[in-house]
Amino acid sequence: MLKTAQHILMIVCCIAVTAPAHAAGEIIRLSDRQTVSFEQMVTDVQSADVVLIADTHDSKKHHELQLDVIRSFPAKKTALAIGLEMFQTDYQKQLDDWTAGKIPEQNFKEIYSKNWSYDWSLYRELFIFARDNRIPMISLNVPKGIVFKVARNGFASLTAEERKSLPFGITCDINKPGTEFLKKTFEGVFGHEAKGQVFTYFCEAQAVRNSGMAMSLATYRKNNPDRKVVAIAGTWHAVKHGIPERLFNSKDLNYRVILPEISELDRRNTTSAIADYLIER
């Protein structure tokens, strides 16, 4: 069971779809299915409080797009922060020290590797840009120990202390969009074991991450109402039925979702219920 739980944690923390993308690809505004320019897209998203950009973790093109969007915000007119799925909330001080220029890159790479398994070179330009421009970076992700415990024994196994930093009553809704993808991913690793309670716990662990990241975003915005946030998270976290629908106590929070196309989500099946903009390959 321990080995199974470790595998579950690996999937939960690093779930991604390997798919190339091009930052300069055709942009579809999903509200009316019209093709728009990059300038038209960023003019719209700059009006939002939170912009979520989906991330295929090993795609350099996705990271280039993220940085292009961040650079599009006028530095002198827009107070900006960058939210990161890649960092756990208990590493916020290290992120603050990085953007303040207090940690050498070599030392920070070690901190990064404790939080994220993908190669530093994929994200380096983003972190360097934030540091050089003193843009705050927000750790969004739930600590791995909590995710591991939920993946192994379910949300109900958490103590009152562990739940204190999480939204109340997290459950796995098997009817939610995206759950079918989770099932396929899970079955690809565990085969016949991907049934019943084992999958439910895995799904709850994913819900814990989405809800926890949403709460981190909402809390930051509440404490920093004049600062816009560009948040970077994996596709199945960033789409509207992931983090956005869990932005607790933030009904007036205005957000946009930018989705670089992947094989599962393209022009044929991506609607405004999933994202606001689709960037085609």
C-alpha cells in the first residue's frame, strides 16, 4: 500500500500532458470563437484580477507564452504578482528571499528541486525575470505531506491541525469535467487497481490541491487588492473547473484562463466553460 501511495503522490504532484505548443500560435477567443491577436488577448486579460495560464510542465513553448503574457503588463502602471503551482506554501519565505535578491541562483536551485521535479532550465527565465523586476512570487501548492496523506487515506484522515490551512469539506465529485482524464491517467499506471476507494483518494488529493491553490490565490488578493496575479498551474488545475471554480469567498474576483492547446483540449472540444482563450499549436 505504501508503494502504491508513493506512486499516487508522484501522479498527483506532477500530472501533466506532454504536448508541444507555440507561443505565437493562432489565438481563439472562446466566448465568440473568433481569432484574435496576442495584443487583443492581453488587453483583455490585463483587466482581470487573476489570470491563470495552463502549463504543460515540460513544454518550453508554454513557458515562453507565460513570460510573454507577464511581460505584457505595463510595469509602471500595474502592480503584479506571479502565483506558482511549483512551490508549496511552506516555502513562501524562500520565494520572498529570492525575489528580494537574497539567495544566489545555485542555492535557490536546491530549494526549487525540493518543490518541483521538472528541470530548472524550463522555468529559469521566469524566476530570473521576477527577481530582476522585484515581482512577488506566491507559493500556491499544498505541502506534499498533506497531499500524500490524502492520496493514501483520504481527506477524512487529516487532523484538525492539517485541515486548518485548507477549505472545509473537500470531496471528489466523479461527475466533474476532467475526472475522466484523471481516471485514464490513473488506470494507465495502476490498471485493475484503479477502482473504488483507491481512485477516490487520488481524486480527493487532486481536489485538495485545486482547493488549496484557489484559497492561496484568494487570500493573497484579499491582502493585496491592488496587485494583479498571473498564476501558472498545470492544465487540469488552471482550467475553469479546476482552481477557478474553487476561488472561495471571491465571487467578485475577475479572472481569465489562457489554455495552450493539448491533444485532449483543442478547437473541437474546448469551450468558454473550460477557458477564455485557446492558443493553438
